[in-house]
Amino acid sequence: MDGYPNDWPEIRARVISAAQDRCEFCSVRNGEEVRRHRYIKSLWRPVREIDRHTGDMVAAYLPDTAWAPSIKVALNVAHLFNENKLDCDGANLVALCQYHHLSLDARRRRHQKATGQTATPSVEDKG
Ligand SMILES: [Zn+2]
């Protein structure tokens, strides 16, 4: 993995574990199948829920007008402040779902463009 330290897989696993296997922005759980609200993307619901009467897992009622198609959550570890991939200080790393990882990347690029900073390579998706 170009630019990453040799022990990146261990660092990555540690960050995700410390985040209790959830996105640190929206708390969605790694590997879970969810649908996001069409207009408030940080809001999500699982596609299956526990039936209060039977205790069984059943399909959640999520009308298509409000909820986007389902996705399976895949957490990534992103560099929050310093984009240098070798800066693996705990304060610089954050576990994010794919939506918030892309969102962070897009906001960073917009900010860099607006402030005239030299664009740096985007935070790469390393699984
Ligand atoms: Zn998220």
C-alpha cells in the first residue's frame, strides 16, 4: 500500500476496534445493511429490525420516498487533519463509513480550492 506505514493493517484494525466497529460520525455498524435518508444522509436505519411481538428479525418498514436503496456498511480509516499517510497518531485517525469518508474527502477538497491550498491526493480507500 503506497505511502502507508508497514503496520497499517494493525493500526487500521486498532482504530476500528476503538470505535467499537462503528462510524465515528453516524454510529452505523461495520457490515450492517442500512438505508440512508434521502436528504439527511447521516440518518440511517437498518433494513431489518426485531419484531417487538415475536422477537424475530423482520424487514423494516422504510418507504422508498424517504429512504435511499440499501447499502452494506464498510468502515474505513481516514486521516482527519494531516493527510500524510505516515501520520498515524491516534488523534489524526478516524473510523468512518463509506459515506462519511467520501464526505470528508469532498469537504477537504472544497476547502483547499476555496483557500487556494495546493490540492493533495485524496484520502485513499484502503478497505
Ligand atoms: Zn458515517
